[in-house]
Amino acid sequence: MGSAMFSILLPIALALVMFGLGLTLTVGDFTRVLKYPKAAVIALVCQMILLPAGCVGLILLFGLDGVLAVGMMLLVASPGGTSANLFSHLAGGDVALNVTLTAINSVLAVFTLPLVVGLSMAEFLDGDASLGLQPAKFVQVFAIVLIPVVLGMAVRGRFTDWAERMREPVKIASAVVLVLVIAAAITQEFQTLLDNIGTLGPVALALSVLSLTIGYFVPRLFRVDRGQSIASAMEIGIHNATLAIAVAISVLGDETMAVPAGIYGVLMFFPAGIAAFLLSRSQERAPA
């Protein structure tokens, strides 16, 4: 796939995924946060503050720098992935909280993602700090993240029965798009991947484990119940790699920056799957 064609098709692919997310959301998914504010606030603090700080630590620990370091920060600034709900369900989590966190995170990401990327560029790149903070970049992120979600919600509100029927096909389509986007991103920068796989692979796995650990144990520390803590773990532990790749290539115009998200998108399923298995088993033995 040519670079220009990929840059055109990628936002379309992401828009389809985000539209599919919108088809599963209602206004109630946003207001439900009032039902369990403690769990939601702690999960959001983990996502917005603790995780980026942890990712900086991993970047320094593994000696990443430049564009690849910014790519890692872009990944942690992305909201939860569409498969977080599935893993939460398998692990016995509160899937309703997952849906709420995804909804809120998708809105907050419009503001936090350009901010985190801008600060990362100031730290890890020379002279490009303003790139992530330009107003035009906010507009582009808004367009590819929120507009398709809002359209999906509008369609669901108008054609509820159709939206319900499309729920499973859309999930399958989103998974297929995720695989294709990751495969294309890795193919585009295959040499970069080969040159850095020894570092990026372990960093991606470490980030996945760190995300899941923070997402589960920090809420438990604050006495959030088990099901909500599992939901938090999966929401924070499974990032939207498709969004990170799309922002890197389509908004920031840097294909190398997409490589960390591409590798993470492949590797994250292993720690997430193991975590879901262990949590579901331990739940059987000792409910919250």
C-alpha cells in the first residue's frame, strides 16, 4: 500500500471504528459516571496522570528517544481500545463502567492527546515542540475522534433497532480494521521495526503490564469494588492503537512515530488475555 494511499485510507478506517463505538453509546453512558463517581475519577486519574508518568519512566529506563519516544507517549495518551469491553467481560469486570470510561476518555482525549504529544515533542525532539499544540491539530483530532462517535450516537438514537443489530458486525469490522491498520503501519516502517524491535517489543510489553497493574491495583487501594477495578484495568490497559497510528500518520505526518503503537497493538493481547484469565479465575475463588 502506497504511503499517500495509506494516509488517505487510515482516517477513514479510524472513522469507521469510532462510528461503530458511537453506535454502542447513549447519553446515559456519559451520565452514568454520577452513579459511581469514585471509580470513574480514580480510573481517569490513572489514565491521565499516572500512566503518562509511568511511560516516561519506561522511556528513560529503556533508553528510547526522539520520534519513537513521542510515539510511546502518543500511545498512552490515546483512550481505551474497542476490545477493552470484551476483555473486561471475560475477566468479570463491570462492562457498563468500561463503556462509560470509553465515552468520557474519547471526549477528554481531544484535549489531552495534543497536550501530551506537544509536551513530549518539547522533551524528546529538537525544535518541534509547537507541532503538537497547534490549534489546527486539536481540530484534526476532534474531527477523527469525536465527530464519528457523535454521528454513531445520533444514528443509534434515530434507528435504535438497526444499531442493536449492527453491534456485533461492527465489533467484528472494528477488529478487522485494527488488524489491517497495524499490519499496514508495520509494513510501512518495516526497517524501523527491525532496527528497534529489541527495544520496542519489551517496552510495549512492559507498558501493557504496567497499564493493567496500575488500572487494577490503584482502584483496589482506594477500596473500589473488584468488578469496577477490573473494568478500570482493561480500560487503562488496552489503548486505542488505531487512533495512535492515525494521529501519528495523518495528523502529525510521521510514519515512524506510529511504529510503537503498531507493535503494542500486536503484543497487548497477550498480557490482557493472561490478566483476564487470572482475574476470572481468582474471582471464582474469592468474590469481591
